[in-house]
Amino acid sequence: MYRLLTGILILYHIQIVSSIICYQCTDCPDPFTETYPYVTLANNTNFLSQCTKTVMNMADGRRLVSKGTVFFCPTHTSAADAQIYCCSSDYCN
């Protein structure tokens, strides 16, 4: 029984260590405020997950910002008016 509990505790701590907490929103406020009503937290437990922030410059001059988590961060975008930023620590986006 002791070994089972020890194993469960070890697996639980590994799960916590390999997770990342990111802000998640679509049409996020810019400048960002974490108290905005539509901002939530996403806890991604996939190995090597990252937080992301995507900024789209609209034709009318506005900026559309979205935040979330990704497993793979693209290094380039096909659109000149879009930027993707990735980071790998809690709440970094």
C-alpha cells in the first residue's frame, strides 16, 4: 500500500511540473488586463506546451489579440499582418 501511495504522489508531482498555465481569450483587451471578464486560465499538461499570443493587424487599423496554449509554436506565419509569440512559463502570454 505504501508503494502505491508513493507512486501516485510521484506521478502527481510530475504532472504538476510538466504543466503550464496560460491566459486564454479571443479578442483580448490591448493593453491586456487579467481581470477582463472574458479572460480565463488554461492549464495545459501536454509535454513541452507553450503559451501563445497572436496579434492580427486588421485593415481598419484595429488589432485583434488572442491568447491560449499550443503544443507546437510556429516560427513563421503566412500572413504579413499576423504575429505569433510563444513563451514557456506560467502566465507569460
